Amino acid sequence: MALLLLGQFMAILDVNIVNVALPTLRADLGASGAGLQLVAAGYVIAYAVTLITGARLGDLAGHRRMFLLGVAAFSAASLACGLAPSTGWLVPFRFAQGAAAALLTPQVMSIIQRSFTGPARARALGFYSAVIAGGVVAGQVAGGLLVSADLFGWGWRWVFLVNAPVGLALLASGPRVLPADGERRGGGLDPAGLAVLAPAVLLLVVPLILGHELGWPAWGWAALAGGAALFAAFAAVERRVARRGGRPLISGRVLRAPGLLPGMLTVLLAPGSWGAFLFTTTLHLQGDLALGPMGSGLAFVPGVAAFALVGLTWQRLPARWHRPLIPAGFALAALGYLFLGPLAGGGARYEALTVVIGLGLGVLPIVMTATLEGVPTEDAADGSGLLLTVMQLGQVVGVATVGTLFLTLAEHEHSTRQAEYGTGWALAATALLGAGSALALLRRRAARRPAA
């Protein structure tokens, strides 16, 4: 379990660790603004586009094998990033790093789904969620430490090179520690589904990530519309594959699992609001409050600790409290978001606010447990790949929409502190929507229980 989580942590860490290094990277390589955007966003774009493919490959070739292959590819891509002589080399290596992460991370949840049941699975998902929440913040803190240390004068290169020894340790111990792959499923990769899904995700993610920086050009809106059309086409393609006796990327059996659809909406909203909160608040802490990258990262540590505390201890509460904790947690997070503006001056009260929000969104493992309960074990890879993709899209959409609102308000008000008021209301509305979808999830599962 520890090895799986270390691999997951390494992949999540690299989402944000590079952001702190961008100024020194620009000075060293003479990177353009567009080049820096691609260095920062290329990882997430490749990761989101290839996640479901990575999950299916684990089902076909073995989860342990694909995890280790993903670690090897991720380590090699990280080493290549750290040694890149120019932005022209760094950008494709960064895309390769994201694709390798998409091969690695779905196997973590699939192995958890197959190796644990009942309370043990819920506890494992609690650790998993804590690693995801902590990895986002740790990326910023670790990035600040590595760039500031500037060992051997290599500066920004260490944010990539640090992955190589971690990857080697995982490769050395993984074959002996990780559970052996069981019986593999047939059915192939569903090339027709992949041919539609990959560009659909690409057309959705690229404008959301780059839209604000580029001034929301017309091609971005066209891409979003095209992505929506391709998602509709993907649904039609998958139905046709199923009718012909093939194995679609996302089977109807998975989608019909009780509570899956409201659960996915809830899972979309939790990382979406958390990611947007971290993004906008980091800009405020580094802007009006003049905290450095490491200082702003440390400000979130109490909130991450609270998030992890809920995820790791909720099972100790009476069983009848478990499900109601989900909407209650989102409501608590909404309350915390409302105070983002009034407490935007920083200090101990602001850090206490991150604790309130972390406690609220710490119910994510409960949501994941409830959502995946109805997915058959043989469909664990498909269910986990779908859930991970939804989580990733949630973060992208949250940062894009709420982040754009924050930046627009900050430009208008000439103050990130004033922008926190509007951002807080938007995040509170998102959290309340999460509470509503959580209630729908609970009703759906309660309705199916008597028939079970």
C-alpha cells in the first residue's frame, strides 16, 4: 500500500511543483510566455487525455505490470525534463511525463479496489484521498525548497530530477511487494471509443487551461463546443460497440451501478472547489499578502491535515453517521468559503479557515467509497479510470471557471483581497451543489438497498 501511495504522490506532486520554478526556468532557457504555459499545462493535458486508456491497459496487461511500467516511464520522462537543453525539448518531455502518470495512477485505485473490501477498502481510500490533497500543496512547498536550495547551480532542474531516485526505489521494491496480477480480461482497447474520447477530452481541457491567459479566443469557444459534440458522439459509439458484442471503454454495467452518476457529480465538485480554492488563495497570499511560494504553501498545511484527519478517521464514527457526513461536510465547506473575503487579511484566523474547509471536503473518501460500492469487482479498472478522469476534469474546470472569476475581479478591484469575496461566494455555491448531489447519491443508494 505504501509503495502505491508513494507512486501516486509522485505523480500528483508534479502537477504543481513546476509552477514555483517557472521564473528561474524562464531566465535560464529564455522561454516565451506560450512556452511556459505549455510546460505548466502540458502535464495536465496529457494526463487527462490518457487516463481512461491507462486504466484499460491495466485491465488488459496487469495492474502491477502497468504500474511499474508507468513508474519507469515517469522516471525517464522526469530525468529528460531535468536535462532538457531548451523549452523546445522540455515541452514534449512534460507531455510524456503526464502520459506516464496516466499509466501509473489508475493502477493504484484498481489495485486498492481488488485488494481490499469493506472497512479496509474505505481506509485505503482515505489514505489515497489524503495523498492527493497533500500532494497538491506539497508540490508548491517542495518546489520552493528545491529552487531555493539551488544545489550545484541546477536550480529549476531539481523539481524534475528529484523523481528519478524515487522512481528507482519503487522499481526495485515493487516486484517483491506489490500483489501479483490476477486473471486478465480480454476485449481490447476499444479503438473506436478511444478515437473519439481522446480528442473530446483534449478539446475540453486545452481551452479551459489556457483560455484566460490567451484572452478566451474564438477558437477556445469553438473547441469547447466541439468537445461537447464529441462526448455525445462517444456515447453513441460506445452503445454501438456494446451492441456488437465488444467491450466499450465505459460499459453500461458501470454506468448503471447504483449511485454512480450522482456520485461522479459529487466527486467532480469536491476536487473542483478544492483546486480552485488552492489556486485563487495562493495568488492572494503571494499577491496582496506578499508571501513567497514556500510560505503560501505552508499556509495550507493545517487545511490539508484536517482533510486527511477526516479521511482517515470517519470509519470510527457510528455507521449510521457515515452517509450523512457527506452533505454535512459540503455544507461546512460552503460555510468556510463564505468567510474567504472577511478573513482575507491572513494570520491565524485565515489558517483556521483552511481547517474548516479541509474538514468539510475531507468527506471525499466517503464519497468515493459510496460511488464505487456498486461497481462490480471485474469492472474496477473501468470504474477507477472513469472516477479519476472526473476528478481531474473537476480540478481543471474549477480552476478555469473560479480562477477566471478571481482574476477578473482582482484586475477590476486592483486587489486580490477584494476578489476573495466574490470567489468565496462562487465556491460556496459549488459546495452547496455538492451537498445536493450527495443527497441524490444517498437517496439512490437507499432506493436500491431494499431490492438488493
